[in-house]
Amino acid sequence: MQFRAILDFVFPPQCGGCEALGSGLCERCLPRTSLMRRNLPSLDVTALGAYDGGLRRAILALKNGRRDVAEAFAARLAPWIDRYATIVPVPTTAARRRQRGFDGCELIARLACLNRTRVISGLVQVRGETQRGRGRDARLKARTRFVWRAEQLDGERVVLLDDVVTTGATLEDCAAVVRAAGGIVQNAVVIASA
């Protein structure tokens, strides 16, 4: 904890959205009242806000390796995570994980849960295509990119956690894999909805 205080003193935290000093995400870039709901074919999705402005810039900062932004997102998501469900983060590609040094959604899930609930990083992306930069049709056609590589879920309630939902294809693909592993998944929590 002392090291973090020294680090924050030397390099004060800056908002990933607007670079204001203070924290990884300020109230201006993500007001606490910005919650959004969205329905996909088989999932109800809760998002902190729309994928634009300061929130979009903060997500891009996370994708560029800003752990302090992950901590800020985790603090904002924590109240919306079902404490009785198992949290399954949607994984990034192995190449992105190596580039950043961590998986943003997995880090957010672990920080947001604070040992209140179980986090299982059982989803693995076996086909390396990223959804970033793809058009709507290509996103919707991307299926079977994930497999389950953890213990069977045997009727456990599961909530998926991801950074951005656009068409919902990734979340629906992950939900199908989790259901095949025995999980009951009806909800997802994301940072932003595009």
C-alpha cells in the first residue's frame, strides 16, 4: 500500500477519459447516474453508459494498459454485480493479453468482486479474431470463437462481464459456451453499450 501511495504522489492518477487529476475515471466522464439497460436475444445487459465521449476514451485507455482505469471501472461496476452469481469475464485475445500485460475484463471482475463472489476465467478464445474494427455483419457472423476450459458449472448462476457490447454477438457466443458447461446465464454487465 505504501508503494502505491508513493507512486500516486510521484505520478498522480489521471482520468482515462479527460486526463483530469484525481482518479482513473472522473464524475464528468462517467456520472454515477448513467446506467443503461439493453436486451439481447438471450441476455439482459447492464451498461455503465454509452460508448462515447470520456467513457469511450477511458475504455481505450484500459485497452492500452491503464490499470488505474480498470480499478475505477471495477469500483463503478461493483454495486451492479450479483453477489450470488459466479462472474465469468469475456477474455481478450492472447496477443492482446501479452501486449497489455493483463486481461482488462478479468482484472475488472476480480477487483469488482472483492471476494464476495466467485470469478472463473473459464472462457478461452480459440480463434484469434478480435471484434474491434469489424462491421456489423462480420461481428454477427463470428461464432464459436470461445471454449470452456474450467470445471463444469452444474447449475450455477453466471453473470458475464465485458467491456463493450455492440451487436451482442460476443456475449451471446460466450453465453452459449457457458450454458453448454452447465451454467445458467441470463445477465451480463458491461462498461459501455455502443
